[in-house]
Amino acid sequence: MQIPTLTIPSVAIEGSDERFPVRRIFCVGQNYADHAREMGSNPEREAPFFFSKPADAVVENGSVLAFPPRTQDLHHEVELVIALGAGGADISVGDALDSVFGWAVGIDFTRRDLQAAAKKAGRPWDMAKGFDQSAPVSAIRRGAVPAAGAITLSVDGAVRQTGDLSDMIWNVSEIIATLSTYVRLAPGDLIFTGTPAGVGPVQPGQAVIAEVLDKRLEVSFPG
Ligand code: MN
């Protein structure tokens, strides 16, 4: 048997034929107070916590996704996504934005039933969060990350999630700085920065539209 040549997952870059190669995908948990409350947590400013998804969980804008197996409760989470063009360890809050290549809108799809079972048993979240096609990401816009502005998600035209980027408990600089104390960040890393309240189930046959400011991401599931 011959091992096939592997391709590096990548994301489109707005207004360019170049692609952004995805090295790793990190995600922040419960970074909006109203979502922390709806998940039964206390939204005090405890240190941010992180989990990850495989790089090849990324999916292009406009994709029709296979409905994932092993769940009766697939949830949507709209998130601002940061794309890193530089990295390092122990990055200071003041220097953090220098590592940013650009930003995008993403969906952190979650098998909520598996996550609830994992939480209850004190087990890892990997199979709840890091499944195939669990990380749709729009084309990346180069440049500074917006610190405020609308973040919304709708399912079949009905608005489910609304928030503002300024409501993040930990801002982008703080997220990068803290994450860089756990791992040496590198070009190609994506960081999902958490979701506002209103997470809920998606069914086969439904279409999901996620927006951050004027950037839009649309995916759907076959009926
Ligand atoms: Mn999330």
C-alpha cells in the first residue's frame, strides 16, 4: 500500500487567489457572558479555557455538509475567527495583534449531546467538538480585527443568535496572549473566539447563515 500525498487544509483569502494554509484550530469556551449563563456556568472573568479541532475540520463557505453521525442534538455556534500570520510563545497582550493576519466568520458545530455526556463523566470534548466538517470558515479578510459590531446566526431565515463582538469576556489580544502561554502559536493557526447566546439545534435539510459585521458564511445540510 502506498501512502497518499496529504494536502494541507486551507481557507480562501478575500480578494485573492492565494489560500490561507490551516495549521491548527483552537477554540475558546464560553467567552460571552450570556452564552456562559445559558450553558449553566458563571460568567465571571475566570481565565479563558481552550479546546481544539483538527485542521481538516475546516469547510468552505457555501458547502453542503454531510449531517454528522452519532448525534441527536447538533448545535450551531457563530464565532469570530482569527487567522494568525505570525506566532510565538508568551506573547504579551500589547504585542498580540501583531501576529494577526486577518479575520473571518466561522461556525463551531457541536454535538451537544456528546458534550453534555463528556462533561458529566469528566471526559474529553474531542468527539463533541472535533468531528469531520465541524468548522466552516468564511474567506479570510486581511487586516485588523474588529473589536465591536454585530455577530448573528440564522437557521432557515429565523434569527437564532445575536450579539456584539464588544461583549466578549476576553478580547482578541487577551485570547492570543493567554493561548500562547499554553502552546507556541504559529502562522496558519485559526482561533475561534467564542459564541454569543442563542445556540440551538440544526436539523437535516436546514440552511445556516452566520454573519460578523458584513462578512457572511452560509452552509446547509441535505434533507
Ligand atoms: Mn464555540
